[in-house]
Amino acid sequence: MRPGKRRHRIKLQNLTLTRNTTSGEMKKSWSSFSTDIWAGIEYLKGTEWFAGSRLPQELSQKHLIFTMPYSTGIEPTMRVVYNSKNYDIVEIENTDERDKELKILGELVE
């Protein structure tokens, strides 16, 4: 991908579960995994997505593809923060299995 295509800044966050000491309930909190990542952003149109995807055929504007430099440690339990909106990670693809670029399908959390 040409550098000019990666002109958006995103953040990746980890989910942390902690138990409330008084009630015993599990509480979700998010912590930074990586900040200020330059990424490309694509809105999905209709049914497009990666080959072999397990996702439904129809996708809406609530789904984005984030294209970023390859990085290890990124898990589907994380989320992407872009433009003050949170996107759950649905799927991660190592483009051409070359460890140079990742494509992440994100679904808007409402």
C-alpha cells in the first residue's frame, strides 16, 4: 500500500476483565495496546470481504476495513478506535501471509 493511503490515525485497545470485590461482578475496561497507528480506511460495499470469510453476505456501513502495517499480538478480543468511535474486531487478515500488512474488519459498536 502506498504511504498516502494510510492517512488515518487509529488506536488498538485490549479488553481487561476485573472482578468487583464487593459484588463479584465482572467489569469490562479497555487499555491502550497501541496508539497513533497510521492506517487506511475502507467502507465495505454490499457483499465484499476477504476470501473465505465466515461473515454474513450482507454487510452495512457499520463495517470498515482498517489496513495497517503488520504487527504481532493483535487479537479478535481487541477493538479499534477511529474518529472517536469504537469498532469490535471481527476478523484479521495477514495480507498475502507476508507479515507486511494487516487488514482488520471492524464492526461499529453502538
